[in-house]
Amino acid sequence: MKNYFRCLVLTFLTMYLAGCAPKGRYYQHQDSAPKIIPQNVTTQDAVAKYESYASANMRPYIIRGIRYQPLKTGKGFSDKGHASWYGQKFHGHLTANGEIYDMYQMSAAHKTLPLPSFVRVTNLTNGKQVVVRVNDRGPFHSGRVIDLSYAAALKLDVLKTGITDVKLDVIHVDKSGKMTVGRFPTISNKIPSMTNQQVYIQVAALQNKNQIDKLASGLKVLYQHSYKTKFEKGIYKLHLGPIKNELEADELLIELKNNDYPGAYKIYTD
């Protein structure tokens, strides 16, 4: 009888401990979003800064028979393709960079970028942008160039579609603070000066108000900046802004000049 009760207790304890044990990474067969959007989902972009690459993540690796060779640097990297996102299935587990994946933060996974890297992701279907910190590997599906965290997918409005077309531009910051965005020229990481003036970029000057209004609406969606128009001496001038600081203004100006607006320039207003 004692042996019977001993076996019964051991069986109960085994079942109890098994039920309370932490669930494995793949206990959830299908990935999913949280049923209720929690208050701790960030809407703030990751802040690009200098971080040394983790040497352990520079080694080649093989997934599903395919060999991947991580890049030595992300400087000058741009790409286009499909973006997907990953959520609860991986939430709370280790990333390839040895950090805990938090789907409520602005992070992402990439197959070959050095870890960590900062990437500006532009949703090509709606013009929305987000800056993420890449700290994981993936996605290992043909045609997909990046796996976004839940927070990043929420901000880019990707959750419903699951996949969207995106453009990637690595924001590379070196030890001296110089910044390179994608394939654009390197700019200095200037400290914004304390001034009452606001920074704008004049993109175009046209005589036709309808044309300037259409252009303004399109650029607002594409670059996610407000705008104002100014009428002077029979000319309508389109100004994007106000822009937060000189660094962001320089970055936007370079992008405009490389995208059919070579005459764009910065202006300052009180």
C-alpha cells in the first residue's frame, strides 16, 4: 500500500511539474499577434547609434541546406523585397544576438546584416516608415528580406496583410558619429543647435496651385513629414517640415536630391 501511494504521489508530481514547466520555443504551432494590444507597445523608432558588431554572429551558418555569410558591415546597404513579421511564438525567447526577443519593441530579423544593425524600413504600399534595431536572424523564406517585430509591423500597418513590399536602408553610425543612410553620402552627426528657428526643406516652386497641392500630398505620404505652401510673387513654394533637427533635415535633403528633386534646399523660419 505504501508503494502504491508513493507511486501515486510521484505520478501526480510529474504531471504537475510538466504542466508548470516553461513551454518550449515551438509550443505554439502558428505564430500570432496578442489578442489585446497592450499599453507597452512602443511607437518610437529605434535610435541609431554606434554599436560594435557581435563577432560571434559574423560566422557563416546553414539553415535548411542554404549557407548564409553575414556581411562585415552594413554601411551602404539598401534592398527591396517582402517584409513579414513575427510575434507571440518567439516572444520572450533568445534572439541570434543573445538578447530576449520583445515583440513590443522596434526590432527585426535579417539573414546577413551584422548584428546589431539599425535599418530604416519604408512600406512601399503606404509610405510609412520605421527605424528598427536588427538583432535576430531570418526570415528564411524566399523573397522575404526582413522579419519585423509586432510593434514595427503595427506602425507600418502590416499586421492585416502579413506581408508587404518594403525598402531597407541601413543607418550606419561610426565611432566618430558620422552617419550613412543606405547608399546616400555620409553626413556628420551634428548636435542640433538651440535656436528658435525651424528647419524646412523647399522642394519645389510652381505657378499652378493644383500641381503644388498634389505634389505636397504625395510627398507627405512618402516621407511622413508635414508641409506648408507659401505664395510669393505669383509662385507657390512647397516646404516640407518643420523638421526636428539638422541631422534629420540633412538626411531628408540627401534623399530628396537623389529622388528627382536636385534643386531642394534647406530654409529657416522664425
